[in-house]
Amino acid sequence: MLYSCSNNGDYRALDNTSSDTALVAADSVSTIDQKLIKTADLNFKVKNVRKVGEEVTGLTQHYRGMVMNHHLRSEVERLKEVELDDDSVMRVSVFDTHADMTVKVPAEHLTAFVTAVNRLGVYTTVSDMDIEDNTLTYLESQLRMDSRKELVKQHKQGTIKLKNPQDVLIFKDALVDEQINTKRIDAAVKYSTVSLSFFENNTILKERIPNTNPAVYNTGFGLRLKQAIVNGMHIFAEVFIALANLWVFVIMAVAMWMIYRYYKRKHPVLFADKGTAKPVV
């Protein structure tokens, strides 16, 4: 009880400090500008995706904005090939085209920009616009930043001393984070982000392309007959050359045949048939 009584003055001082902080915060809220972050989201159908993408880029430049992202894609849904002749085919492709864009425009021109973009489409499927109030978040970052600045200042002046030197670095890093957070909020308040997604009807493309099937490329009858004759001459020449390489065996065969004829003429009895042979007296 005696300890509590001796510290009543400290509690009153803490209460006065809290009251002063609350009053400062209330005064800051009343004097600070509202930090309103505006965003929009549009999804609509157009007649020509490429042309509308160029027009959206022109509108963004007109309202002093910037294109942050532009993604266009075409996907083939169905494909058919019809043979026209041996050399070419007709390819019929059915594909759809979509485009996604992210742009930033000054917040004061957001409504005019969205209205102008809506006029580029055939009809709009989704149109959203959101406003987020970040005034208190901005004020919180500022108060934390001021308190950390004051703490670092008092540490440099020697008014207070931190037991761990690493705490100074931690406070400085937190100060940098709060500064970046306030800068981020200021940038989001100044420039509104608009997300766009638009599409068109399916497109049919017909194109005549070379036939890539090698089985259809055959030569004519006359040319194939000519090639067959030439190939036959080549085969005959190869066989003749092969026989010429065997000339020794040819000579030996001829010589053996001549010896056989000569021996048969000299000894006809040995080569006569058994039915026609004459008895020896």
C-alpha cells in the first residue's frame, strides 16, 4: 500500500501522457487529408481486342496515366484440315482472343476514364469501383514514425540509453518501414489502379498451307518407268562386271566342257545309253 501510494504521482503522469497523446491523435485526424484509395475493375466484350487495347492505351496517356501490364492471348479451340490437292491443304482454325490490362490513372480522372472505357465495349459484364479509407492507417504510420524519430534523437543526445545497441538498429529499420508505408499510401491515393479484361467473339481463320504429309508426294508413271529402265541398266552392268571378275572360272568351265566333248567322242561306248549299247562279240 505504501508503494502504491508513493507511485500515485507516476500513474497520474502516465494518465496525463496518454491523454496528451489521444488529443494529439484527435487533432491530427481532424487536420490530415483523407487518404482514399480508389480502384476499379472492368470486364467487357468488344468487337476487336487488338484495336481496343490500342484505344485504352491512348485513353490512359490522355488522362496522364500509365499502362502497368498488357497481356493478350489467342487460344485455338478447334482445328480442321481439308486436303485441296497433293501439295496443299485448307486449315480452318477457330480461336478466341482475350486481353488483360492494368493501368494507373490520377484519382481525380478515374470516373471519366472508366466511363470512356465502357464506351469502347459492346456490353459490360462486370464493373466494380471501390474506395478504401486509409486515413487512420496513414496517421498510425506517422505517429509511429514520429515516436521512433524522437526515441532515436533522445538516444543520440544521451537523454535515454538503450541497454542493447541492436535496439537502435531495430528502431531505425521500423522507422524506414513506416516511411515506406506512408509513401505507398500516398502513391495509391494519387494514382488509382484499374484492372481491365475484355474479349471478342470466336474468330474463324482459313489459310492455305503446304501439305506436310510426305506420303502424298509420289512421282508420275513416266518418270518412274524411266527410272526403272535406268536401274535395270545399272543392275545389268553390275552383273556383267561381277562375271568379268570370275573370268578364270569361266575359262576353266569351258576347258572342262571341251575335254568332256573330246573324251566322249573318243569313247562313245562309255557314254552310250544302256538300251542302245551293242553287245561285244
